[in-house]
Amino acid sequence: MHCKKRRKRRAGTVYAMTNAVNNEVIAFRRRSNGTLTRIKAYDTGGSGSGEAIIDPLASQGSLILSRFGPFLFVVNAGSDSISSFHVSKCGRLTLVDVECSGGTRPNSLSVFGNLLYVSNAGDPANNIASNITGFCVERDGRLIRITGSTRSLSTSDAQPACIVFSPHGHKLVVSELNNNRLSVFQVECDGTVTGPIINDSNGEGPFGSVFRSTGLLLNAEAGTNALSSYKLEADGDLDVISGSVENFQTATCWVALSRREHFAYTSNTGSHTITIYLVRKNGTLKVEDIVYSTFTGIGAPIDSGVSRDGNNFYVLNGNTGSISVFRIAKNGDLIRLQVFTKTGLPDVGAQGLAVL
């Protein structure tokens, strides 16, 4: 009789970015109950924006993990670059590469397979336009810029807030905060993109986006303080399913999905809360509950994420540098477990959260 070898599982880990002038990623270990302890800070080899404000990059997705490969990618908004890290089985990081982002002030990333795209906010004051640029991720994590992959957005000052791949990697959707648009790009076989197909956002201030595996797009709206759902058509058109379902909070910017995709969680920075949305099978949305990010109710939640086992929800508080930890109940409710304060992140100015 032969015993089966147990497969080693990658450690549960949470990562956040300081966005300081000497930019770092800080790694946190997830205990079995979901609470956090600090592991170590890792130099990105680049510069963050260094701004001591809440939400300095005005974006979702400034720090992301590859879905299957063991890599973490980070924007360096101050040095216009992207860093690539290898993630070990115990969650520790090794810097692999630092490459120019193909534009100015990179602020959001999305990865599908070995294809990585970044949105660059640009610098309107100096006539430097917003754009997106693509990279091939080599097997060792090195980044190779794809010739001809840089594309303009709908306007030079679009202010991209989030870039996301569709579930099968055929499309890219970019939220354009300044002009209330959602630009859709077709991904070609060589990794370049065509477009954009320009769609008006249903509500004002389109910000964070996430796709369900079915192809349903959810987009948070900072202006209307709402969440909208869309069906993405083959031609790049977005058909509204639930338009601007308001939560009556303030600065609804970031959105994350539960593992089974039945619930969505938005960060409402100005009102210090998280909204729990029910996502029905047909894509319609309903507000289920609203909870404070911190025990004291004064946290300003920004970037968030759900652990890959589906048990926990994490959110970075942009006014304290703390991370709030919640257990996700079967009915989607959030039960607060911890507000971890000894993070090593700046009180104000940190950005980005990625969860294993």
C-alpha cells in the first residue's frame, strides 16, 4: 500500500504597497483563522508617488497576483515602472524585474496567462496622455514589452482608474474616471489590442471593476455611490443589467467578489463603510447590508480583496495604514475579526492590496 504524497499548498498571504518614494511591498501571513502577522518589507526597485493622501493613485489594481503562476506585479508611479516578484511557497518575495511602464504614472494592472497590461494615468498638466501598454510575462517572471501594444484611451486626460481582462482574456475594460466612460479593447493573438470601443458609464465616476466568471462586469461608481452590472457583448458594447444601484454612502470606489461570486463588496471611503451587494444569477444587484471597516468606525477603506479559499475579506484603511480582516459568512455577511495596525505601512499614502 502506497501513501499519497500531500501536495504542498502556497501559504495564505496578504500583500500591500507603501507607495513611498522608496517603494516597498509588505507581506503579511494569514493565520488559519484569517488574522494577520507581518512577515517582511520588500524593495520594489522603483519609486512610489510618495503622496501623503488617501487614495494617491486613484485606482484599483495597483498591486496584483497572477492567477496561476507564482508572480506578484506592482506599479511604481513615481518612477513610471512596473516591478515583478516571484512568490515562494511560504509567501516570501524575490524581485525578478523592473521595467518602464510605457507611459507616465502607472496606476492599475491586469494579468491573463502570460499577458500583463498596465494603465498609465499620464500627466495632463504637461500634455502627457493616458494610455495602456502590454507586456509578455516570461516563465521566470521577467517582463518583455510587446511592440505596438500601447494604445490611447478615449481622451488624453481620461484618468484610468482600473484595467481588467474579461474572463477568457479576449477583451480589456478600462474605467475612465474623468469622462465617465468604460473603454473596451479587443485583445489580438499577438498580445496587442485594438480599440477602444467607447461605452458611457451608467453612473458618474466609474472606478473599480471586476468580472464574474460568466462575463458579467461589475463597476463601482464614485460619483453616484453605486454599483452597476453590465453584459459584455462580442463587439465590445456593454449592456446595462443593473444600473447604478445606490448604497447611499460616500466615495464608493473599490469592488471585490466573493469566491462563489454571489456577493460583491464595495469600499465606501468617505463614509468609512463596506457595502455588501447580492449578485443574483441574472446579474441584477441588491444592497444587503453595510458595515464599518473598523471597530471604531473611523477607517477610510480603499483597496480590498477576498482570500482564494473564500473565507476572508481584507481591506486597507487609507487613513491609518491598517488592514481590516473579516470572516465571510455563508450568507455573505462580513464578521470583523481584526484591525491590524502594526503593518509598517504609512498612515496615509499607502495603496494596493493583493490576497492569496
